[in-house]
Amino acid sequence: MPVAKKTSVKKLYLLILRSYAGPALATFFIVVFVLLMQFLWRYVDELVGKGLEWNIILQLMFYASFTFVPMALPISILLASLMTFGNLGERYELVAMKAAGISLRKVMMPLGLFSLLISIGAFYYSNIIFPYANLKFRSTLYDVRQKKLSLNIREGIFYSGLQGYVIRIGKKEPDGITIRKVMIYDHTQFQGNTKLVMADSGRMQQTADGNNLMLTLFNGINYEEKGNSESQKIPFQRTGFTSEVIKFDLSQFKMTRSDDEFFKNAYYMLNVHQLAYASDSLGTEVGRQVGSLRGSLMSYYPNYNKTKLTDSVLKTLPAAEASVSFEKRTVEDRKTIASYALGMARNAKGSFEYNRQMLKEKVELKARYDIEWHRKFTLSFACFALFLIGAPLGAIIRKGGLGMPLVISVLLFVAYHVISFTGEKAVRSAVTDPWKGMWMSTMIFIPIGMFLAYKAATDSNIMDAESYKHFFRNIIKKIKKKQNPLNENTGTL
């Protein structure tokens, strides 16, 4: 009998895991796809019209999808746990399990262990895979954004995409090669519109390797002004030709790949050890600068804490005598002394403001390193915390499918994301410590999950609308009895 029961429990665990895996994977890929479409919509202006190859676009989308995992993974776990236990409750399978002597804690145990493994994998992902994917994504996006628009010379429009030249073509023939009424301004000498080429017709073709544009012009004239604008007479040269070939370099239109070394030291490209080292180095540097600033103020401006000029201050002034106080001096001397003191004060204030701004930037940069360090761990705890909320909540509401679970999961995830964003913003503004701001959402949601797990284990009717109606009816009856005590039946001895 115990062996049979143990076998049935294993089958039950496999059933629960299979019921959980499907919605989790489907939700994860759907969320990643939605975020990827949002990314494409956001950067569509940076991608269109540049003649990018498909492998570049696919590479950019591939690396971008990895950067969306920290947002897609928690919500997929939350929705999958809600749907799994909601379906079990709606089909009264949870009731049958409890009747068979299997508590909700044992039912949740396989998914709890599975979520724990996901949390461990999430930390590995945040520490190893995410920095590398982020590095590749940001370097590729930078190269794409720096790439020029592809060569597109349209009829009747001055085109300045070719560096050092402005081209205007009156008409293009249907063959795409023959052109009419050509004007080319040569600005390679940086002297303005001093060189102009005009031709009746021509042929425009790229070389086989695509590195150059060959423009063969027919029946044209070269105009050139020689000299500078300062001279009264500027020589003018006009030369006719029957055929002329102009070669344009198209290498500027090709996308050049930047070295990853240029991006790898950013805070979102580092792992836990690198972030801790950078944060510690910045903290030491900030402490050293604060001490140096305090020492310079104390050594060079020792009397700035006084509210008025005294004899000790007058001794330090070049034109002041120790035996004559400020009040007994002439108006001109007073103005000179006050002007000198105000100048020193302004210099001190400017130096202090400059050093304060430099320290503020370093403190904010240190906060960003601390935020990324804590984020490596908060993702793991977020996955487990949202499972701890979703599983008992699904057992309580007893609604499966995509209706109620989807609404509740979206609301909970939005609340979690808003709390996380608020805490992160507080850390960046130096309002709170990094561990408080980054762990705020986790510290709020884990107790809520434990409370829901207790309520689900005790078959609480926390989500039953009738129980709330009955509760408020009792309160209303008690209020009415207190307002009308004479209407109550009185007993007799």
C-alpha cells in the first residue's frame, strides 16, 4: 500500500509539472515576442532605409530578445502558477487531493522546487549570459545607429549623402542606369561652391565589389573658381568635355563593427565580482575626494565659518593693517576690503560647487553599479516570490484558463514592477540605501505570498464574494441596532 501511494504521488507530481510547463513556456515566449515587437517599433526609424543585411537585423533581434528575459521570466512564472492551481481548483482536483490526505503544501512542493531551480538558473543568467548578450546587443545597436542611410539619389532633389559632394539628377531612365541633367557640387576642398560639374546625360553604376560608384558623364562643362574671396578679382575656369568619369567611395555606407572593448566596462556589462570591485573603487575615490575637499577648505579658507570680517581676517589682506579695525577705515578702504573678501568667497563657492558636482556624479555612478549588483539577485528572488503568490492565489480563486488568471497576474506584475522602479529611482537619487530600494518589492511580496499560502492551506474563503457580502451585512445590522435600540426585543425577568 505505501509503495502504491508513493507511485501515485509521483504520477501526481508529474501531472502538476506538465500542467505548469506548458503555460510557463507559452507565456514566456509570448512576452518576449511582444517586447521584441515593441523594440522594433521603437527603433524602426534607426533600421529603415539603411540597406541593412538580414543577418544584421536577425542578430540584433536575437541579442535584444535575451535582454527581455528579466522581465518575461517573472510574469511567466506568475501566470503559469495561477493557471495551474486555478485549473486544479476549478476541476475540484485539489479537493480530491486533500481528501486523499495530500496537503496543499505537498502539492506545491514539486513546483516550489522547480521554481527554486529556475531562480538559481536566473542568477546564473543574470551574472553570465545577460552581460554578454547586453554587450553584443548595445554594440550592434550602436553600429546600426551610426550607419548612414543607403545611397538613394532621387530625381530633382539635391542629395548630400556622399561626403564632400552634392548631386542633383534631373531624371532617371527606367533602366536605373541612364541619368539626365546632372549637377555635381564638389566640396572636398572646403571652399564652398567653387567647383561645379554639369552634364546633359550620364551612366551611374556600382563596381562589382560595391565599394565604389562610377559616374560616367557625357557632354558637360566643369566650372571652377580659383583664388579666395579676399581678392578683388577671382580667376574663373570653364572647361567642356564629351566624356568624364567620376569615382565616389561608398565605403562610408557600409556598417563598421565597433570593438566590444569600447563597451565592456559599462555597469550593465559586468558580473557580480566586477560590479563589487568597481563599486568599492568608486567608494574609496569618493571618500578620498571628500577628505581632500574638506582639507582644502580648512587650510585655505579657515575663517569662512565666521559671519563678519574681524581683525584676524584683516591681517590676511594685503592692504590691511592690524592696528586699524574695519569700522575705522575710510569708505574706499571698506569697499576694497569687502570686494576682496567677496571675491575670495565667490572663488571658494565656485570651487566647492565644482567639486560637489563631481562628487555627485561619482556617487550616482556608484549607485548604478550597486543597483546592477543587487539586480543580479533580485531577479532570482522575484521568480520565487511571484510563484509563492501565484500558486496559493490560484488555489484560492479556483479559476483556470486565461481569463481571471491573466488579469490578476498582469495587475500583480504591474504592482511589482512599479514598486521595483520606485525603489530603483530612490537609490539613483541617493534617497535610500541600495539594498533597501532594490529589495523593496521582494520584501513586500514574500510576506504576502506566505500569507496567501497559509490562507490556501486552511481553505480560507478570502476570494469568496458571498463571504464579504455576509460580513458587510452583519456590520450594517449592528450599526442599525445601535442607532435604533428601542426596536430591539427586551426580555423580562
